[in-house]
Amino acid sequence: MFALPALAQDAAPFAPQKEAKTLDTLVVTAQKREEVMQDVPVAVTALSQQTLQDTGVRDIKDLQVLVPGLTVTSTQSEAITTARIRGIGTVGDNVGLESSVGVVIDGVYRPRNSVGFGDLGELERVEVLKGPQGTLFGKNTSSGVINVITRKPGFEREAEGEVTFGNYGALGLAGSFNTPLGDYAALRVYAAHRNRDGWMRVVTGAGPRTEDRDYDQDFDTFRLKFLLAPADNVEIVLSADSTRRDENCCTAVQLVSGETSALIDKLGGGNAIARPADPWARTAYSNRSTAQKISDRGVQGEVNVDLDALGGARFSSITAGRDWDAVNGRDFDFSTADLIYMNPEEGESYSRFKTFSQEFHLAGATDKVDWLFGAFYSKETIERTESYRIGAAYEPYLSIGLLSMINPALASLPNAATFMADATGRPFGTVFAGLGALDHYMQEAKSTALFTNNTWHASDALDVTLGLRYTRETKDLHSAYSNPNGSAGCASFFGPNGVSPAAIGRIAAALTARGVPFASLPSANQQALLNNIVGYGCLPWANVMHAGRVTDQSRSENEWSGTLKAAYRWNEHAMTYLSYARGYKAGGFNLDRVQSSNGLSSGGSGITPVDDTSFPGEFVDSWELGAKTTWAGGNLLLNAALFHQTYSDFQLNSFLGTSFVVRSIPEVVSKGLDAELLWQATPALMLQAGMMYADTKYGDDIPGCDFVGPGATTAQCPSIGALYKLPGAQMSFAPKFSGSLSATYEWDIGSSLEGRFNIGGKYMSKYNTGSDLDVEKMQDAYTVVNARLGIGARDRKWQLELWALNLFDQDYVQVGFDGPLQALGTPEPGNPKNTYNAFLGAPRMYGATLRFRF
């Protein structure tokens, strides 16, 4: 339901807060009409302007401290952000996958969580809706919706501002101006600039990187809203916004430094990687740039007309166009050894989303029925340029690494570093070098939907709601692959009929020269050695088979989603409801180099390019039994909901050490309990608590070689699958328990001043932070606490606040993953060869903010 709910009807952050609140009148728009929250048969968390200000919320990642069951993580870039509700979400590292949690800002759906990740500006409220919301909010809301409402213009002239100073050299400036323009129009302008030094130290080695800090902040935000009300029954809001970010993000640290770390350390000239791993030193190793530039801009118009016809129905239209793009440098090996990287240049690293959307809906009510009918259309264009540059250390690293897999003693041979040169017949230093991969993707998606949501008041106590949505989705993808450096090493292995006899002879000679008696080995062992060497020599960024490939793929989907709810109000203080919902998340394409043993996405490890990278849509059937109760004259709310959600064809995106793979999981089940308490104990004291228990597990039976465990290997699946831990296990990023607790207190100081104090915390039980559930990526239970203490004028003309985020400097991992090219052992726990990395949560931030109002 909600953990730190807000007084959703508060008009301004500076309004006096002394009078007792009547919480049972809080209004939300969870069903796209204004309704009292206690009457809505949906698990919803409503966070007000004041609550969001008290807890320092500026983006959707900050919201997770307020909402049990909500987890938001970022990985290689702040542009790659994933939200999860009740343990369900979609890993965001591949833009071909859409979100399970929808982000809607001022009525406009953002196509990926990352596109909605940025400074949210002046907020009126945020509603977090849990469970499938596809009937009214559309596809890609199968886990829930984060519904953000920003402040609209008003008819009073006012100006507000704030200045913030904090640790890590933080400086924030923000201000807004609101003015009426005659009797029928008003204008509101908001602008902000924020910068901060990075909180991650970076060892840069021999460079060329020079920035010794990462996770810094430097962005500007601007929003303009124009309100036009030419008649009492007409409201038009036109808005435009723009955000620019120019930062460095994101490096990772080592959770475990395996045997390959010694080799990386040597190739990087010493001190190239953490040995031993010490993640909480917050020191990363990177010789290549992680500069990121993100631009987000858009315009939209919302028209609401109250009609005399149809019993006073309201017609609404929301039209929007948005353009988001990002350029991001990446050091893929997360060390100062020069292995693999991507330059922060538009010609090598570029993602862009252009969207146009139009929604109409007509809503009205009679004595017996509240009805709504609507239509939706969107067109989305994705442009993506992806590249891999291969550094000078890659060839000796791969040579020595391959030999160590055959026999660890071979890695110390004087001629170990030249193994791949001898095996390919190429001069040392030319086997892998330069721009190995440069790929371009262009995807166009169109979505059309018709929907309706209707509530029948069967009696004074019983309401029955039926909602349906029909969605037609089409996607067309054009992919063009190139290998600018020619992939000389991989190409040397092949003749007209596969691996050439000459290549086999070179590999045999190179092994024999290093003490491996290739000719006397059994044929099966010979073949295994050949497959291993050719396979590692033709990893996706070096595979000559991708060079010059052009593919075109298309898919279409026609799907129904909907809901059926029954709500019974026992008296004015208690309502219970039972709901069923079917949600839908669109299928799509893996926008990455995909290769396998047989040219199929479902195939095992191999080097044959996959032309069909599509994956099916994801569906959920959800049941919810909830109760909403009101006590203490409307000043205490106690709400709870039992839920059971079954997902089919769950879209899993996993990084397996060399590439991202997409797998459809036949079944995932999430079941548990949401509960929350909100109590206005006195006019000055607000207490809030929320708890979620979510048992979110994969099904027991998952087909495919990726899921074969120890003792179950076969001739078809000869080795342990990288994802063998998944069947029947608790999902990653899905703690069984999470909860929040908060208190806000106000008091008078003398005749003209007041004080305000807020402290709140979020608890998460242990959970795994890796998509493959390696035990090395387990995060122990932890609690993050935020606090804010303010003093100011009673009329809120000024206010000075001291604040701290992550007050007790809690260490925790956002995402754990295999060190790229550094997990050369088996996926079984404790293999000494494997290195595991992690993206960390932010440390303690503290500072002071001065707010003023004119």
C-alpha cells in the first residue's frame, strides 16, 4: 500500500501544517479519476509534496527508501536503470527489453525506466501502484506503475528557491516562478543546476583516463508549464522540459578477485585491480573513460473538458513528443589493464528514444456506474550504436588465460603470452586490436490500444469493477553489424568448410610447443581443446562471422489484458476487496550480438551468429485480497493486501561473462503480503510504517542447457549451465521482507519560528544481486536511514534544513556480476578462478539546504 504516504491534497510545500489532518480524505488518481484512496481497490502508496521534500526525493531511485517492495538499481550507466516491485522487474542493460514497472510522468508513459530517471523537479505527489496496471496504464506495467505528478501553474504570483551545500563538494541551485497571466492563464517555470564530486575513487593506471573520481553529478533541468482556463469547464496545460547531464559513471569494484586478477595486475603494470578484493574501500580501477552525456527533452499538451452532456462527463486528451539520447564510455574489464572498452563518442556509443504518444479518454458517472472509455497510440523509434574496442593487453591476457584453463602451470611459460599469435599465424600484437565491433540498430515500434474501466455500484456497499484493454503492437528492427579491424585472429581459423586443417595444425603446434601433447590426446580431448580455443578467439566482439551481416526482423502482437474487482464496504471505516488482473509486457528483440552453438537463441555456447533474436511477450495473472480500514476519526489508516502473481514467459536478461542473453522463463510466482500503517497521532506528529513479505520464485522446470546443474549434464548439454541455480530458487533482487518506518514532528520555537524533524528508514532482508544467483553476489540484510532537521519562519518564508541520506553510511551492493572475461572457471560456488564485480549503493551524503519564498 504505502509506507510514507503523503497528504496528496497539500497545495504547496510551504503551507502551514499545524492543523490535524484527516487522512481518510486523501485523494489519488490510481484509476485515472480523482478518488478517495480508502475507496480504491488497488494497493497504492501516495507520497505528498511535503513527504518527498522531507526525504530528499529527486528521482525514482530515491523513492525506494519510502516504499517497501520497491527496488531501483543502476549498472553500467545512470542511463541503465531498473525498477522492481514485489521482486519483479526487467534488467535494463539491453534497450530491446521493456520495463515491468511503468514510469508515467504527468500522464505520459516513459518507454524505459532509464528514460524516466532524472531530476523530477517540483513534485505535487507520487503514486506507486503495485501489481498489474495494464488496463488503464497499458503494456509494460505488469509489475506496477510509478505515477509522478508535477506541480501545475496557479493563479497566485510567487517565487521559490533553494540553495544546497553538501559533502563531496555538492552544490545545488533551484528556483521556480509562478505568475497569473490575466484571469484565465498562468505560467510556472522551474530550473535547477546540481553538481557534486564523485564518491568513488578511481585508480587510472597508465590511462588515458585522467579523472580519478566517478559517480559525480553535473546536470541542469528546466521545465515550463502554461495553464489556460478559458472557461470554467475547460483546462489546458502545455508544458516543455529539458534535462542535460554531463557526468562520469559508472565504475565497479571487485567483490571477489579470483586467479585471473594476478594476470590482470601484471598486464596493467601493477595495482591494476583490487587484490585482495576490498569493495568497501570504494576504490575502482579503470584506465578508460566512463564519461556520460544524457539529454532528455519533451513537449506535451493536456486538455480536460467537463461536458454538460453524458451526466457531466470529462473528456481528456494527452499529446506528447519526447526525445532522449545518451552517449556513454565504458571500461568493460573494470581494471587498468587495457582489455575491452567503448569510447564516449556518438559514433561508437549512442542510444536514442524518440516517442510520440496520444491518449484520449472519456470518463463519467451515473448513480449506478462510474465509466471510462479510452484510446491510446504511440510510436517509438530506437537508434542504437554499440561498439567494442580491443586494447593491447587483450591478446596476451587471452593467450595466458586459455593456457591456464588447460593447465595452470602453462601460464608461467616464457612463451605463454604469444600463444594466440602462434595459433593464428599472426604477428604478436595484431591478432586482436582496434575497433573490433561497430553495430547499428534501428527499431520502430507502434502500439495502439482501446480500453475501458467501469465500476457498477451494485448496492450501497458493493462495487464491481470490470476493465478491459486490447493492444496491438508491431516492431520492426534493422540491424547492421561490422568488424572494422577485420577480426584477423578469428578469421585465421576458418576455411571454406569450417575450421581449416591449416588452423588445426597451427593450434596443435602451438600447444605442443608449450608441452601439451596434442597428437597423442584422445580425439574427444582434441576436439574440446579446438572448440575452446576457437570459441574464445571468436567471442562476439572478435567474431568474423558477424562482419557485414544485415538482418531485418518483425513481430506483431495482439493481446488482451484486464481486471475484475469486487469491493465491499462493511461500514464507513472498513472496506475489503478481491481483484483479478491480467497484465502484459511486450515481446521484442535482443539488441546485441547474439551467437550460439546452432544459430538459435536457445542454443548453448558457440560462435554461430543468431539472426532471430526475438523473444515473446510476458504475461501475469494476479489475485489480490485487500482491506482498507480507518480509525481514530479518520486519522489512522491500516491497510493490507494478500497477493499471488503468476508470470509466464518471464523475460530474463542475464550477463554471463561475455555477453547478455535473454531467456524466457516458463513460470515465476510472487506471493505475499503488503501492509501499512499511517497515523496522524497529533496535529504535529505523523507516524508511518509499511511492511512487505514477498516470496518470489522461479518455477522448478526451466528447459535449456543454461539451466542444467551438476550431475544432470548430458551429451546435448555437456557442461553445467551458467543459470543452473535458478529453477525453484528465490529471484534475484527479491528480498523476502522489506519494511519502512518514519516519523515527522513539528513544533513552535518562540512566537515566529518553527522546527521540523523527519527520520525514516528502509529495511531489506538478504537477497541475491546477480541474475545468475551466484552465492558470491548475495547481499546481507541491511537498513538505510535518512534524516532531516529544519528551522524556519512559521509562514515558511524561509527554512534552513540539515539533512543526511544513508545517515549511518550503510554499505550495500546494487548489482553483482561476473567480471567480464574473468570468470573462467565453472559457475559452481567458490571456484578460485572466478572474479566477481559489483556496482555499489551510494555512501552517506549530508549537507544543508536553505529554502526561501517570496
